[in-house]
Amino acid sequence: MLDRADGQIFTGNVRLVHAVGMHARPAVKLTKLAKKFQAQISVRVAGAPEWINAKSVAKIMAMRAAHGSTIEIKASGTDAEAAVAALVDLVASDFPDGAG
């Protein structure tokens, strides 16, 4: 029997290796991928006071995450664990073409 993730929050951290940080192309890829999940997904640069909706391209770009910064991801909902894993993988693999 599977435990339902209701109320459970999954988190992940990943270093942003993209050379120019979180600009338009990676931001679009991240939000496109996030929108494939039903979970509520939030991201922030490590240590930032505010969590940002991972499904909002404008907010992700406004986050201005720099190259080498650590991105924190948290999600809650039915597919939260898979969502965090997928987003961590996307960022860690430097937003490959064909993703998202």
C-alpha cells in the first residue's frame, strides 16, 4: 500500500550550473515542467525569505538566481515527490534541450 503524500512536503536542493543563471530559457523550461505536476511547487534561492510559485515564469525570472547559487525546491500534493525529483534533475542537468 502506498502512503498518500497529503500534507507531506517534499524538498530538494540543487546547484544552478547554467552559465548565465536563471534567465528566460531555463525559467520557461522549469515552469513548463512544474505545470505537468498537480502538486503545489515552490522554489527559492537558498536563504531567500520568499518562496516563489514554480509555475510562474515571470516570478522565476524575477528570482534572479545566479550561476552557482543553490535552488531550494519544495512541493506538496499527490505527485510532490516526483515533481521535486524531476525539477532537481532538470536544473542539475543544465536544462537540456528536449526537456520540458
